Amino acid sequence: MAIEIERKFLVTGEGWRQTDARRYSQGYLSRDPARTVRVRCVGAQAWLTIKGRSVGASRAEFEYEIAFADGEQLLKLCDGPLVDKFRHRVRHAGMLWEVDEFLGDNAGLVVAEIELSDEAQAFERPPWLGEEVTQDARYFNSNLAAHPFKHW
Amino acid sequence: MAIEIERKFLVTGEGWRQTDARRYSQGYLSRDPARTVRVRCVGAQAWLTIKGRSVGASRAEFEYEIAFADGEQLLKLCDGPLVDKFRHRVRHAGMLWEVDEFLGDNAGLVVAEIELSDEAQAFERPPWLGEEVTQDARYFNSNLAAHPFKHW
């Protein structure tokens, strides 16, 4: 188990865009916020990830790499529509930002995440960083499948 | 992925009892019958198992061994009470029967399962075998946690 400490922001402009973004397809075997179970396929790899309830910006996380063929089958077992996105990895002032550009029913939504070693850790804001949405449950990927951005 | 083909029976008498039965503790991250996610700890080992919806006696199954420490943590994330049981492994006429003697709120319930290679496969009935309950959802382990035998 790891503890994931993550802050999430909207973005402005296009300065976050990378040409080597990778396509992510993911779905949920459980969307229960106390025990989400995510299936994720990226390229020829797949993972199963379990997360506990968020406490502030922290969350228990368990991640297992699985066979890609299993990942593809498990996506079909998932509850409701999948979440598709391009993930752009952007370095800024020594920190790694993961910028998710959503597709399909969530097209138009772009969210930047930074993983921290503790909740109070300081970081420099990239010029394209917008409003913080860490606590806003609408932006949880587990909610974006059932309640996509186009219906907000 | 594997396809699990399993038939389930009640038992009579005590002829199924083995002295080397092992204690199983398991819980569910998802009880949704279309996508159950089970955490199971046995001795010093742990597994994560995902099953799709049953079609007759068949069900898609994905099983991953995980670190025991993860298993213990994941049991705490599970939805509702855990299912505790002794599993007795009984050979009869060349087939392996798994006989689950439930504990706690399910004490008094004993269920025998046989895994088959196809749904029509013939097998010899052990003398202690009782009524078949393959199709009765009350006996799903995922339901025994939320609706234990003592409340039936």
C-alpha cells in the first residue's frame, strides 16, 4: 500500500500540451468512494488500482500490473462508460505534472495533477495553472464516467 | 482470465470434515454480481479475485496473488462484515470437493463446491452430498457477508 497525496487543478491556455501524450482508457469495477477499483489500459500495459476514501488530499492506494489481455477483458466488466484521455507529462521547476485531456463525453475538460510527498509541500505554479479542484468530487475520474463533463 | 464452472451443494452429516482444513478470511470491494471484487487471506497468502456475472454455472474469473500485507489492509477497506470459514478439501472418486464450513454470523452453514471443466461434466456424488444450490444467490459468498445465515 502507498499513500497518494495529490492536488488537482484546472488549466488555462495550451502551454501544458505535449506531443508525446499517451492514451489512457479506464473504467471502474467499483465507484464507491470508500473503495474504488479501477482498470486502466495504457499502450500494451494494464493495471488494477484500488483506492480508499480521500482524507484531505491523501488516499490509500494499491496498484497491481496485470496482463494486458486481462485489462482488456476487465474493461468490459466495468460499470458504465469508460473514461478516455490523453495524459501529458509536464516537468516544471523540478516537479512532474500530469495533465489529463479528456476525450469522448468529457471532451473540453483538462485537469492537471501533482503528486506530493506531504500535504504541506510547496511547489511552483506553472503559468498555465488555473483554479484548484482537489476537493471537488465532480472531477474524480470515478465520477467522470457516470456524470461526464458534457452534462454539467 | 479463466472461466469458472462450479456447482454448489448443501451437505449432510460429517463425512466431509478434514483435520487439515484451512481458515479463509474474505471480504468484498464490490458485491455487484456483474463485477464482484474479492479480497481473500489464507495463512500467509492473499489474493484479489474479480468475477463477472454468472451464466448458468459459469463465470469469468480473474485472480491475482498480492502481498499478504496488502491483503490485510484491503480487508479493512471492504464493504461490510468479512466472511470467515474453514475450507475442507475432500477427494472423492477422482474429483476435488471444496467444503466451506462457515463461521461467525454464518455458523451452521456448510456448502460443498465442485469445479468442472464443462457444465455437463458427470461426477460421482459423495455420500454426504445434499441439495444443489448452484442457482440460489443467497449462498453466494458476496451475499453471505451482507445477509448472513443467522438472519435467514
